[in-house]
Amino acid sequence: MQNKIIVTGGCGYIGSHTVIELIENNYNVVIIDDLSNSSEETLERILKITGTKPTFANVDLKDEMATKAVFKKHKDAKAIINFAAHKAVGESVKNPLMYYNNNLCSLINVLSAQIENNIEGFIFSSSATVYGTPETLPITEKNETQRPSSAYGNSKKIAEEIIDDVIKASNNFQAISLRYFNPIGAHESGLIGELPSGIPNNLMPYITQTAAGIREKLMVFGNDYPTKDGTPIRDYIHVVDLAKAHVLAVKRIINKEQDMPYEIFNLGTGNGFSVLDVINSFEKVTNSKLNYEIVERRPGDVPQLYAATNLAKEKLGWSANKTLDEMVKSSWDWEQKYRKEQSSKESGSAF
Ligand code: UDP
């Protein structure tokens, strides 16, 4: 019998890539998504890639009754992976209550429904933003967390603390938080990838949209940081590598292999690349020039973030495999395929 896993936010960027990996590892997936920043078409794309269409429930997790009802229906699930959240940093600074309301009310409803239905495992989609400005590098899971500068980041930090309290108060629930560094790239099929609504906040979609002619030029936010070329350093990780770590976390929870009821792992490659490294890689793999300009620093950006990856390697048996060039190329392949599909839809021809 296949183990059932509930994936909230399973139509989103990281969620949909994880659903594919789960199906390919023989799990029975139930997606709960309100489609507020994604599309039901993702289900068709998952079907095309895997041959399986996951069960889908269109539920707003802020609705406690609806959340409990859908969990009751799937109370035979072995674990939940909770991706559902708003994630635009700038928007969260302008509208913090919307972020706390959405990201934390939904988390509380999901945890309550989990407890009510005795589903033992919980995996949380967290972020390296909880480390704030790290004092030591690479960042290990032992680094102190700091108050992140955005409401988005702080909602992740508070969420981790809520999970910690809930796990401490129970005897039979387990949780794992996965702290992502900078996810980029897309599925090798080119059928799913990152699709930011409106102007992208993140570097990679901004680069690919600039090259695709949707944005005029990339603004590089500052070149006076204390780094090798003055631009900030991040740990970019391929979304499929990230997705695979979720499958291993599910296995660890289901097989009761945890050392503690609540565990936390960094998910990064351990390699730091500057903004100019990413641009150079893009220009190399696409054999083209990117239109960019160095401008003022973006408030809140830290000079360097990259992960220590030993814990995930030792405990989950996971490490990231893709190189920067491979990651950048897969982002570009997705952007091109998606834009081609959109323009053929507009001109009436089939994809
Ligand atoms: N960045 C940039 N221009 C952009 C978007 C991002 O120069 O339009 C830089 C940003 O300053 C940071 C890096 O790219 O150093 C990664 O930013 P992103 O927003 O993708 O992720 P973050 O690390 O901030 O979560």
C-alpha cells in the first residue's frame, strides 16, 4: 500500500517539484492549495510528467472548518508537508498583518487538524532568512536565529517556534523544518518552474525575464559589499535537489529514524556565489549578454549567506548535485519554454 502524504501549497514552485518526487517514489499525494499564487493547470503538468494526477482539494487553510474537514477525509495520511504560505518579502514589509494572518493562521489550523486526526509527521518549509545576519559562516543549524527584517521572514521564525511548542506538548508527533537557502532552477521537462506573479523579487527569475525581454534590465543591488567582487554571496540550490530532500525527510519521519521529535536541517549546496557569478554563468550558458546596471544596495540584504551541509548529509543522506551552470540553464530552459507556450496560446496554436 502506498503511504499517503498531504502537501499543502502543492501547486506552487517548490511544492509541485516535491509532489513529482513523491509520486516518483511511490507515495500517494493529496494536494491542498487555494490557488492564490498558483494554477490548477499544474495538476495536468504533474500528470504529464509522472503519469499520475494527485488528489486535489481547493481549500483556504485560514478556514478552520474547511481545513479540518479535508484532513478528516485524509486522516490515513502518514505525514504533511506544509508549503502553503505567502512569500514576497517586499509585500510582507508593506502589509505585515496579511503575512502573519495568512502564514500563521494557516499553520495553526493545519497543526490542529493534524493533531485532531492523529497524523504523526509534519514537515515545514522554512528559510535561511531565520538566521538574519550570521556572525559565522558557513551557517550551521547551531547558529542562533535572529529576528528577520521582513514580516515574511519573521513568519517563518515564529512558525518554527510554534512547531517546537506543539511538538514539546505532545508524545506522538514528530516534525522536521527544512531551512532553504536560495532555490532556483526548474524541472528538466521544462513543464513546471518558478512563475512569480508581477515583477520578480528574486534574482534568477529577474535575470531570465530580462533576457526574455519582459524586463528592460536587471538592477544589481550594490557592489560595495565586503565580498570578492563586491556583490552579495548566496547559496543557490536547484529546486529538484531541494524537492528530493523532502522525500528523504518524509522517509525519516515515517520510519521513526529521528534523533529528536523536532529536527531542523539546512538545505543548501555549501557553495557561495556572488550576483556577478550568477550573471556570468547566465551569459556563458546562453552565450548572450545580459542587460544590467549596478544600483544602490537593497535595504535588508546581508553580504553573505551559505550553508553548512553536513547535518543533512549525515542524517538525511542528502546532498545537492547540480552545478551553478546547470541550475542557471534549467531556469532559462523553463522561461523559454513557458514563454513559447504562452505566445502559441495567444496565436491560437496548440502547445
Ligand atoms: N538581487 C539583485 N537584483 C535583483 C534581485 C536580487 O541584485 O533584482 C540580489 C540581491 O541583492 C541578493 C541576491 O541577488 O544579493 C539574491 O536575492 P534574492 O532576492 O533572489 O534572494 P534573497 O537572498 O534576498 O532571499
